[in-house]
Amino acid sequence: MQTFNLLKPNRDNIKNYSIFGSFLVLVSLIDVISNAFLKINLTSFLPGSLTTLFPLIIGLIGLNMMRIDYSGNKTLDLLNKNINTNNFNALLTLLILFSIIKALPQSLSWMILDATISGDSKDACTGTGACWTYIKVWFRRFMYGMYPNEFHWRINTAFILVIALGFVGYFMKENLKKYLALYYVIIYPVIAYLVIYYLISGGSFGLQWVETGAWGGLSLTFIVSFFCLIFCFPLGMIFALGRRSNLPVIKYISICYIEFWRGVPLITVLFMSSVMFPMFLPEDFFMDKLVRVIIAITLFEAAYCAEVIRGGLQSLPRGQYDAAKSLGMGYWKMHIFVILPQALKLVIPGIANTFLALVKDTPLIFVVGLAELAGMLALAKTNPKWLGFAMEGYIFASIVFWIICYAMSKYSYNLEAKYKTER
Amino acid sequence: MSDPIIKIQNMNKWFGDFQVLKNINLEVEANKKIVVCGPSGSGKSTLIRCINRLEEHQEGDIIVDGNELSEKTKDIEKIRADVGMVFQQFNLFPHLSILDNCTLAPIWVKKMPKKEAKELALDQLKKVQIDDQANKFPGQLSGGQQQRCAIARALCMQPKIMLFDEPTSALDPEMIKEVLDAMVSLAKGGMTMIVVTHEMGFAKEVADEVIFMDEGMIIEKAVTKEFFANPKSDRTKLFLSQIL
């Protein structure tokens, strides 16, 4: 007996059913698109609420008609497997599609079609769209903060130098490879510090002194993130090992350190570093605010790194320790050659997580008067000549941060793939 | 014969409140092969882990190659370097190639020049017949190959004593043979060996003495032939009847 089900295809009639089904889905999409883009209501002949629901119903019927366990047609199977497994998923698929279509025209016209980018003052922005002129005019400020315009080449040169030095590891000769860790943990940060100090701060070699208060924008984001990242990782490693140490003094110092820094909010740490810390210093001792802030963030993030790394250390089977010990390796050899290489490989995702959070936490330094990218936005949006463009600014900042963070996470995936040797 | 290379006197060990080893007395002379057997949980593994101090004993003395093992032992690494160990779970370093697994300790612990270490490692790998796998990673090898690599890795330190902690228990029956073959040829080369195993065939072939342990005590210790021919204690008889 053949059960009569008009909406259920079988293997024989799937071709006709899928063609008709996709036609129905197409109709529903056309209806929504014409509604959103052309403001034409194709189904105005239908009564009231049925008009709004029409594309949804038609789409659902269409998808239902296309649904079959296995058809042999690759595209159809892919579709059924991923977005059309049951009525609920079909509904979700349609709703998501429709909302994207509905949102597109407004955002497109605001961001691109009606937007302004010409001119160099607020008066150019007369349209209803976004005012990218604002970003264009303020671009240098967003990148370099209050750093004098004629010296921007110093920041650029410093960054190029620092990046170039970072790639030295790739070109190092084979017999120097064993010093690589030493280079990245100690020598590189020192060189980078000197480069940034002499080039960006200036004060010698005929370069005019620019105090750190004038630094800002994206370049400051980079400087703060860079130093915090390279210092907090080794520090975190030390505390992770410390927490697992058999020596009670080291163990409890590490635990106290980690629990203290994990327990206080970053914003209070920043306040303390900039306001309270100088009070404890001797009269004639001066430490730049930027340096203090970098140290504060480093210590703060090191605690998080430590816990992530400890997780990796704990996930290694005890046999690895046994094997290393049985070969006569002491604590340091065992950790350097056997334990850490494996543990650090395991924690790449966790470390990437921490580092991304760190980069996105840098805007907090605004509270102590250092204006990196987001800080410059906050300053710019309150400028009397440029009131009312906060939206453009924040979209710009979001895009910039997203690009940085996405690049970082991509890099971490690469590292994971590169060091994958087992399993 | 000179002094025994391993000497254990009145040794006791606890895990918390639980006493795992009770009044162990054992002497092993150089070049002797000892097989330790017994039901699981009898403390066999703990005993040989005590010999290179992967476990600490609480009472009694353990003297390995003239060095007493205790909390005061400063250069425990030096003693361990002379005592090779092979584990049930192989415990190869998964992030290093087979060759690097073998050369790591000679280079960094024994300060052997890299070239020499590599030659030694290839030589040892050849003896266990996996020199053609030298550049692969442990994860790409079968269990038997991994265990043979682990044996080669331990031998690269040129130890005086080799400890085997159930080296074939995690292997397929087919792979057990290749590992046992490697161990037999090592035994015939004159190495001092203490082997925890259930492979009675291996015991009969190479062991000088067999020790039977139960509940943390050495129940019986006898020359191999004697051990299998007429075991003295009832517990040993029962065990042998079940395992043979």
C-alpha cells in the first residue's frame, strides 16, 4: 500500500520534487529580497499577517519537499545534511537567511552607498550614511596618538626593525639554534626595548625627545601588547613550574602570586601602578608611567599564563617524567627537553586565548591616561569639531582589533599544525 | 664473585597507610638475570621502581652499585644514568623522532658528542632491528617497535643494570615475541637484568633466578630450574598452576 504523502519525496520522484522544492524556496527568497531592497510587496494581495509569513511558509514547504535521506545528488545531499536535516533546522536556516537579507540594505547604504569619505572637515558629511571622512582626518591620530606628525617615521622604522629582528630565528644557522630560546626570552626583548627607547623616545643621536604621554593610538597598542606578551610567557612558565615544585617555599610563593593576581581586577592594578606605586619608590627614583603599566599588565597576565601552562603540565602522563628520570635527567634537563616541549604544544590554544584577551585588554590603559587606539577614539569623539561620530570610530576600532586578533589566532593554528608530531 | 651490584636489606615501603613492600631482602650479583613474578598488586613494579628511586622507600637500605639510595643521595641522576629502565607503556617521548629519543640522554646527560651519540643510537637501534625507522616519530610505530625503541633508548646510556617493568604486558601476542627476542639477545650479551614479567617462557630461557612476590613480600626466591620443578610454598604452586 502506498501511503499518500504529497510533501514526502521518494527516490523515484526526487528529481521533480527537488526542482519544485527549490522553486518554492527561490520564490520565498525573491519575495524577501524584493521586500528588503526594492520595497515592493509582491504578496500584498494576501490578507494581513499572511503576507509576512508567506515566504517562511513557502520556503518551509519547499525545503520539506527536497528532504530525503540519500539522493545521490551531491549538492542536494550536502544541503540536506547540513541545513535541512529536519523542520526545525530548515526553519532556522530560513530565518537566518531572511534576517541577513533584511539587514543588508540598511547596513550597506549606511556603510558604503550613502557614506562620505571626501573632504576634510565635518561639513563634508551631509548624507545620511557613515562619515568616513572622520576616520580619514583622524587616521594619523588613531595610529600614532599625539606623537608629532613629522616624527612618525621614527615609529615606523622602530616597528620595522623590531619585526625584522623577530624573524632572525628563521635565518639562524643550525649550530646556533640552541640559543634560540635564549635569544627570544632575553636578548630580543632587550634589543627591542633599546630600539623603541632610542627611536621612539629619542633624546639622543640628534633625535628630539618625545615623552611617553604623547605616544598613543594603534602604535601604543602594539608596544604595550608586544612587551606584555614576550615577558608574561616566560614569567608564567616559571610560576607554573613553581606551583608544581616539591619545594614548599617556591610552591607557596607561586600559589600566592597566582592567586593574588588572578583575584584583582586589571583596572585596579593599572590604577595602583600609576597612582600608588610611585609613592613607595624612593624620592629620586623615576620610572616612566608607560613602563609601570607594562610591568603591571605583564605581572597580571603572567598569572593567567601560569595556570594555562600548568594545565598542560598536568595533562602529561606520569610515564614521561619516569622515563626522563630513568635516563638520568635532572629537574631542568627533564623539563627543558621532555616536559615543556610537550606541555607547551598542548597549551597553544589556551595561550593564544590569553594573548588575545591581553591585546583586547590594552584599551584599559586609558584609565591611567594612556590613549591607545580605543583611547584616541574616546578623545576624538569628544572633540567639539567632530561630535557625533562615535559609531564610525568604534566600527573602525572593531575592525582593526578584529584583524589583529584574527591574525594572531590564525598564527596559533599554524603553530599547532607545525608542532603536531604524534597521534 | 664480588659484591652484589644491587643489595636490598629489610626494606619497607608505604603508600600512605598501605604497606606495599614488606621486609624485602634481595641481592643481585653482576651479570645475573632475575625474573620477578606474582599477581598484580603484589608490589613487583614498586620494587623495581625503588631500585632507581622512582619511588622512595621509607625503611631499610638499597645499595645500587655501591651507592646507597636515600634522601641524602645527592647525585641520584648519576645512579639512574647507570640503571636503564623499560616501562610497560613504553614512555617514548612523542615529540622526538626515534633517533632523537635515543640520543637525547647521551648528549645531554653523558655529554657525548652528537656524532658519537648518533652512531651509538643507530647501532643500538640496529640490534633491536628498527634502525630503518630511526627518523619516524613514536606515534607512527607499532607497539612492539616502540617497546624495542625504548629498550634501545635505555641501552644508549650504556647502563650497568637494566630494569624491565612488564615490558610485554601492553602488547599484542604477535609483538610480544619480537620484544622478548630483543631481551633474550640482551641477556645473552651479559647484562644484569631484573625483569618483572608474566612470560614464564622467557624466565625459563634466560633467568638465573626467579622471585615470586605476593602481598608485598618475597614469598619464594629460587634458581630457575628449582623454581619451576618443585616450588616450595603453596602460594607459588597455586600461581604457577594458574599461569602455566
